[in-house]
Amino acid sequence: MQRYFIELKYNGADFFGWQKQPKQKSVQETIELAFSKLFNCEISVVGCGRTDTGVHAFKYFLHVELPNLFDSEVLLYKLNRVTPPSIAFTSIMKVSEDMHARFSATTRTYRYFIHQQKDPFLATNSLYFPSELDLASMNQASNYFIGEQDFTSLSKLNTDVKTNRCNVSSAKWYSIDKHRFYFEITANRFLRNMVRATVGTLLEVGTNSIKPETIIEILDAKNRNAAKKSVAAHGLFLWDITYGEHQS
């Protein structure tokens, strides 16, 4: 058996997140059923992260142990044939046995998309937010997230993690056009709900409900109630992921 990394992307609207769970349709289970059908045996896959219900992945990696007797292009073709349109496989590569899709990752990047003019073609992958936004203030506030610090105030409560400290290397809002924006954040790790809570809090800055410096107080509080409401899942994408010296 040989370990492989497989790159894919998926639209999370049809799934209850990545992780396999009883009586719910997940990305992981859908993929495992596809592999098991193609290889005629039970096959498990390990993903690079656990996206929540409705969250998308523009770039996602999994690792899987497979017999080293197949054509990669043919396998990709067959995987794309037996999985729904909401999942697309793009590449496959051999890796060493110590490479792990989740634990070998060094950085992850998320993007959250917002549109301010109603658009039916953006309804499932961008948040409709018609209120006027002060992008300069939002970027000023975003700078306070950069660095290694405790993100308890922006994490879902009662999660099974050893630490709530994350090292954010970049956090910034970008304009796509006059009515469309996205927030991009890169860190070594993320907590459950962290990006959605961060965006929700920054939108409060953008509507002048709170000042940019309030972010310092929110982080210092180490209390989820100190931050603002999380935004909806459908605007969030896992956008990129890097592994050591190799940038995907």
C-alpha cells in the first residue's frame, strides 16, 4: 500500500460538513463510498481539516492508502464520475508515509465573501450584506489579529483542543469590485467557528458599531460573549493550504 495526497474542491451547500457523522451527508463519507466502490474494498480517507456545515473548500487535501497499481489520471476521471457535481478531484500524488493531510500542514488560508447588491448567482457562496461598510476601518481592525495570541473570544465553546492560541500571519479585506469584497486570513491553525466570528466582529467595525481598537479588548477578554455574532457559513471557503517547504 502507498500513501497518496489527493487535491479536491467542494461546494459545502449539500453537506453537513467534512467529517463523517451518523445519519448526515458528509463530504468524507461521500468520498469514502466512492473509493470503496472503485477498489471494491472499504477505504478510509483523512482530510486536512473539518469544515462545518455549509462551508466550502476551494483547495482541500486528503490522504489515503491505496494499492500502488493504478493510473492516476484514470483514477481521477473515475472519482469525478462516481461523485456528485459538488465535489471535484484535481490531482493525486505519492507522498511519504509520514506525510499527514491534517498534521503536516503549516498554514491554512480562508476567504469569506460578501456582496452588497442582491445577486441570485452569489446567493449560495457569498453573504448578502447591503449595509455600507468602512473597509479602511475594517482593515485597521484586522491588523489586531496578526501575531500569536489567544483566540478564545472567537472560538466555539467547549471544543476539544489543547490550546486556543493561533499564529495569524495575515488578515485583510480586499475589494473585488464596487459591491463585492472578501476577507482573507492565514494562520498556522484555526479554532472552530473562528473565521466566521472574526468576520462577524469586523462587520460591526465596518458599520461603525464598534471601533477598530475594540478588537484588543475582545481578544483580551478570552470570552466568546465579548465578540460579535458569527456570520453565515455559506460565504466561507477554505482557500489554500501549505505543507512545509512545498506550497500547494
